[in-house]
Amino acid sequence: MDEIFHKTFTFAKQLAKGFYFGVWAKSPPQCPAFGGEVVHITREGWEHIIDDTARTRNDVLGRLFTLERAKKLLEEAAAFQDHRERTDLPQKVEYWMFEAVVAEVKIRVVVRSIAGGQKHFLSVVKKGTIEKELV
């Protein structure tokens, strides 16, 4: 019954992985919100996105389908919407959240830094779609 979904999920994951490591990681964004600092694209971010033990496969698909939008947002964002710090861990962990509508899809992108180290992409979440009237 779920053969189409399974094949779609597998194909989307393969295609997104090619984009993530073959395109985005090779040319990580210089984010204007961080004064042009590079936001590194790492395996940890990839693993966070595809973790279907922590989220549904529909949620994972939404994240995969928004990766290109996340790239565009980090390349163009002049400011982030929220900044949080966790000091209850052995090392300080900082998170920056970006939210925007990119190509008619509202997304949230999370960037993280551990112990003041380099900033890296952690996740993207599809928050909704902007409906347009058909002409």
C-alpha cells in the first residue's frame, strides 16, 4: 500500500543528498546576518534532517524538499529572528533561527555553534505554503 511513498521517499532522499553534499557543502553560504561568515554544511546537519526515528517520513520529506530554499535564505538573510544559548551542557551551545518565505514556502532554518566554534547548518523545517490564486 505504501510502495509509491517508499519509492518517492527513497528517491527524494538520494536526490537531496546529492544536492546537500555535492553542491551545497562544496560551496557553503556566506551569511550576511553573520557579517559574511561562512555557515558550514556538515554531515551532522544531514543526519539531523533525515532522522526518521525522531520524526515522521512526511516531516523528513518536507525538510528534504526545502533544502534549496534553506540555502537561499542563508545566502540572503540580513538578520536572524531568534538567538538562544544553552549553558546547561558541558560546552556552551548557541542556536540562531531564521524564518522567511522563500519561493512561496515558509521555512525555519537553524544554525548552531558549539563552544564558540564555527557556525554550521543544523536543520530546516517547512512551516507552511503560501497559497496563490490560480489565474
